[in-house]
Amino acid sequence: MGIEDTAAGKVKQIKGKANDIAGAATGDTAQQIKGKAEKAVGKVQEEVGKETSGPKNRED
């Protein structure tokens, strides 16, 4: 599920950034916090995807 996690993580980051910007524009602190949290979750999910889809470190 590495590639799927990477893609889903990027989508979450974009949605989170949009929420953060919208919250800042309207003065909605709760929406900003939600956006920042969603962006952070997206970054973690993207990194997990990179780790699981990357080359395996094996000693042959």
C-alpha cells in the first residue's frame, strides 16, 4: 500500500492547507487548526507510503 499511502497523504496535505488558508481568511481558528492537523496527518501518511514502497534494505 505504499503508493496509495503516498498519494492519499499528498491529498490530505492539500486539503489541510486549503482548510488552513480558508480558516485564516475567515478568522475561523477551529478550521485553521483542523487544516494544520490534517496536513500533519498527510505528511506522516506520505512518509509511511514512501517507506513501504521504497527499496528494501536487505543483506543478501
